[in-house]
Amino acid sequence: MPTPVVLDCDPGHDDAIAILLAAGSPEIDLRAITTVAANQTLDKVTANAQRICSAAGISVPIARGCTQPLVRPLHVAEDIHGESGMDGPAFGPVTVGVVEEHAIDVMHAHMPATLVATGALTNVAMYLRRYGPAAVREIVLMGGSTERGNTTPYAEFNIYVDPEAAAIVFGSGVPITMIGLNVTHQALVTPEIVTQLNALGPLGRTCGELMTFFAATYRDVFGFAAPPLHDPVAVARVIDPTVVTCVEAFVGIETTGTFTRGATVVDLHGRLGREPNARVAVGLDVDRFFGLVVDAVSQLT
């Protein structure tokens, strides 16, 4: 049976591909898409979710969530995702709407399910505060790292935006799988992958245009030869857990450090003496991962 999934996201180029992967995979029953302010403002990321769903003919409820982090001012990633949050393609008309209910209420309406979170964890933390953890089968999130960060030297963007929310999520007792930069930086969208996407018709060409813009900003900001496709790795873990290798570890969230706000402190060697609270990704079968992405887009064309 397909795994029921609610996808909480902040589209975002890689979130857009995560949506397509979730909607196009027969292994996932995508029940709803919820949006959270992070890569861009809530209005912009919600509009982007509508754009990519319209382009792909995806018809699931889309619900707006939190407009800002729990404690801190919103920090967006315009340098990576552009002014719209999903610059690059010229999207056609929007044909899907947004439901009136708040994201956390829509999440609850579709539980029990696996919650895949590819943005800041504000909505997820608010859901857990209001409804508790009982109905959430698992949280699979893209965020953090066992190594260095991408927003500060030790903080990955999604955790940096709302570390207080991340601390609530990792302390919730829900089974958590953390897909961090140490693994997603292996998922590089090479020109060969872009060629495969472009061959899949109009939707594939839209994906190719998304990745071409994403490649340019990653090259300018980080010096990457090809951009890492972060968020879909979390979806791939749900589709086929063997694509992503994980280990059990305790993960702490730094909320007070002067230079380390948003760092994920991953105790891979048990030095803190704390019980593991997460499965932490440490490896990726890159070829199988991109096979899943290409197959999903082809199913939607």
C-alpha cells in the first residue's frame, strides 16, 4: 500500500521537485501540501506550490501555514531561490487554489500519515503543540547536517530559520529521520540529469529550467559545479528507505550559540550519553535517487 504523506514545504526549486516526486511516485499517497515561510515569504512560497501543482496537474489540498518563525524574524534565501522563491521558468496559469483552513489543521485532518518536512519546522512544531504527536507515524525532514552548514559555518538553512521549532520537533518523541547536507550534497543535478528531464516534455522542461536557475545561483554563491537537490532526498527515503542509509543518533539543536545558532549537534559516537532521538542519513544511492526523480516526472507528463 502507498504510504500516506503530508508534505510541508517552502517552494523553492528543490521543494518543487520534491512535490513532483511525491505526487508522481506510486509508493506515496500524497494527501496534502502545506506551506511555511522560509525560502521566501508565505505568500510567495504558497503561490509557488500552486504554480508547480498547476503545471503538473496535481490536485491535492494546499494550505497556508505560519508566516514567521516561532521567535525570530524571518530569514529568506533570495540569493539562492530568487525574488519569487522559484525564479527561472515562465509558469502558465494557476489552476489550483488554496484551502481556507490553516496548515496545521489540514495536517491533522489527513493523519495518521508520514509528515515530510522540507522547509523550516515552524508548522510541524505548531502542529505538535496543538495536536500532540500521537497521529504522526513519522517525520522525515530535510535539514541539518552531520558536518558543516550552508547558511552559517555550522547551520543548515531550514534549521537556522527556526531553531526553536526544530528543538520542539527533535524533542517530541515522534520517530524522526533527518536528511542533512552531508547526504544531499551528493545529489548533484549534473547536465546529464537536466538533459534527461528536458526530454520528458513540457513539465520536464520546466524542471530543467528550474535546475538551470538553481545551478547558476549555487555556482555564484557556493562555487558548486552542479546544484544539490536537497529536498527530494527526504521524499525518496519514504519511497524506498534503502536509497538513503541512516544510523541512529542523538541530535541536539543549538538555539543560543553566538556563532552556532541552528547547528544540529549529531552525536554519531555516543559521546553525550543520550539516547538516540533520530535516524540520521549518512549515505545516498545517487543513481537510484535520480532514477526515482526522473520516473516520477515522467509519470506526471
